[in-house]
Amino acid sequence: MNKLIEHIKRVAIDDIRLFFEPFTIVTRLIRRLATAVISRFRRSKTKDEKEGDQ
């Protein structure tokens, strides 16, 4: 009986991982894109300020 319960726990954990994997991938992608856009915006903003000083 204990082995059966342990097996069910393992299968449930594996199913949860498979279910949430696409969500974690999309979340990472969105985070990377947001970071890239923000850093690009900051770079262009500082570049504009430098050009305005000259």
C-alpha cells in the first residue's frame, strides 16, 4: 500500500511539472523581452540626452 501511495505521489508531481512547464517557459521569455526592451529604451534615452548636450 505504501509503494502504491509513493508511486501516485511521483506520478502526480511529474504531471504537475509537465503541466506548468509551458507557463514557466513563457514567463521566462516575457521577462527577457521586457528586460531587453527596458534596457534598449534606457540606452536610447541616454543617447538622446548626449546628442542634446552637444
